[in-house]
Amino acid sequence: MKLAMVGLGRMGGNMVRRLLREKHQIVAWDRSADAVVELAGEGAEGAKDLADLVSRLETPRIVWLMVPAGAPVDQTIEQLLPGLSKGDIVIDGGNSNFRDTIRRGSALKTRGIELIDSGTSGGIWGLENGYCLMVGGSKAAVGRAEPIFRTLAPKDGFAHVGPTGAGHYVKMVHNGIEYGMLQAYAEGYEILHHSKDFELDLHQIAAVWNHGSVVRSWLNELAERAFADSADLADIRGYVDDSGEGRWTVQEAIDQSVPAPVITLSLLMRFASRQDESFSAKVIAALRNQFGGHAVKQA
């Protein structure tokens, strides 16, 4: 199939490469001219701007977006619209908020344009292993684009989960679960690392856990790789960012009155990681000193 890819970063660029391997024709554009040149050198058709990109596609067109969530998605769609026509499909493969996706889908539908949302998981490993795709959209639109999804996903790694917005909703909760899993591994390895009774080899432990253990997983395989590179992670600062999907998952849990303490606390721990020193911990230390005379450490 012929389609366009907008956004050639770590995910978008490798998705183009995987599609090219299976002989799909790709028109590619990114704000970085170097990224466009690189992919053009690998077989893609480079576009000079979004108008040029759309003009290189025959109707009905398919344009896949891999741009940051929020305003960049709206701005990109707005710039594409003059060249799009009834029957075209826009696929948002980024981490958009599902409510934004529903809004965008409704607006595009008035013009006869379909919006498919593809929750995309796989990271930098997707090129070789394939991407897990959680897809929302009309049955007709998803059916038209299915050869693309089948190429990008590994066997059984693509599912049409519901109407427009459902794909991003499922991906949001997926990332919320990911937050909790990451936090559990992090806490367990920290306990092992700080043991006063044993000098433990975290690489060895991660490796043995990946063979028959109930906590074996791809994430723990990555932990094994990380500890092989550096046993104490000395070169890594303990600062953890968040993409927004953890926050949205927690908000959805609140809106639906669903208790989600693990995911919620894992999000809050990411906030804690960004503090050079916690003021709340200072308050607790001061109060313990006030009521119990407990010693405090001076700054």
C-alpha cells in the first residue's frame, strides 16, 4: 500500500523502515530535513512539506501521524486538511488523549474523513519485533488500513478494539499498568541493592528470574540487560519523566470511581524522583522532632 508518515523520530522512523521491508510505498515528512533525507536514502519518498506530502498520494489517501500528543496533532491535522478529501484516512499513532481523539474524529467525519487511532507499543524494539497495535475506528476504515497494521504488528499483535478513541483509551490504560509494573520492579531491585546482609549481583538475579519465575517478563529481560551494562546504574540519574498517559489513567480511575492505588502511587513516585530534596520529608522530620524529640539531619 502507499501511505504517508508524518513524524520520523524513534518510533516513526523505524515504522517506516518496517513498512518498506514489506514493499509498502511511503511518503515521509518530518520537521527535521535530515530525518527526511535519511529515510529517503532507505527507500522512502521524501516530501518537502505537508502540502507536498499530501499531493504525492492518490485518493483515497492514508496519512499516519507520529507526532507528540496535544497541540502538535491538532496543528498537523489543520495543515493537512486543505489537501485532504472525502474518503481519506488519518491515523494517529501517538499517545493522544482519547477524549481529544473522539473530538478530532467527530470533526473530521463532518468532512467525510475517517480518523483511526492506533495505540502503539513496542518502542525502539518494534522495528525487529513488531509493534503491539490497539486500534480504534470504523470497521470500514480499519479494514482498508489493515494491511499496514498487519505489517507493523507481530503475529496476533494487532486488534481492532472499538470505535474512534478506543485505541488510545486502551493504550492509556496499558501505559498505566506499565507504570505500576516498572515501580514494582524498581522497588524490589532497590531492596536487593540496599541489603545489609548480602552483597547481591542484580544482573545474576534478574537473569535467573527470567527462567521459570512468575515475575519473568520482557521488562525484566530489559532489567537484566541494564544491570549487565552497569551493576549499580551509576551513570544514570534517578529522574523519571512521564508521558501523560499515567496521569490520564489515574484521572479516568477517579472519574469512574475505580480504586487504582498501585498505578496512582507509581505516578506520584515519578514526581518524587524529580525533587532534589523533598520538602514534605523535611516537614515530617521537623514534626517528628517537635513531638518526639527525634533527631534531624542538618542541611
